[in-house]
Amino acid sequence: MERLKDRRAERWKNGFAALSKFRAREGHCCPSRYHVEGEFTLGAWVSTQRYLKDKLSAERKRRLDKLGLFGTGEIIFGSEVSPTS
């Protein structure tokens, strides 16, 4: 059980690092669903984080929000648009 928890924590750490790298290069946190960053399936990981948003720990949610994953506007083709536009 502990090994599974360690593997999940390591995968989350790798996902966050891959998303940080992607964000620095692309300027947004919206990889395609099938995007692979290095050998990491980033698109699927991002989709999972969005789906589990309300179940994430406060720390993980804060880190992803700070990176821009849970912005208040919609992401359209890499640009953030306010909901009132």
C-alpha cells in the first residue's frame, strides 16, 4: 500500500514538473488530451487533475492554481479570456 502511495506521489511530482515546463515554453496550461512531454503523458494527467479538482489536496490545488491550471477564464487556443468577453 505504501509503495502505491509513493508511486502516485512520484507521478504527481513528475506531472507537475512536466506541466511547469510546458507552461514556461507554451505560455498556457492547456496541452492537447494526447500531448506527451518527454515520456510523460501530460495531456491525460492534466485532464485527470481538472476532473479531480475538488478532491485534490489543498496544497496540490494551490500549486496548480498558481501555475494557471484553474484560471477563472476559459482557455481558448492558448489565450485566457475572461468569462464576460
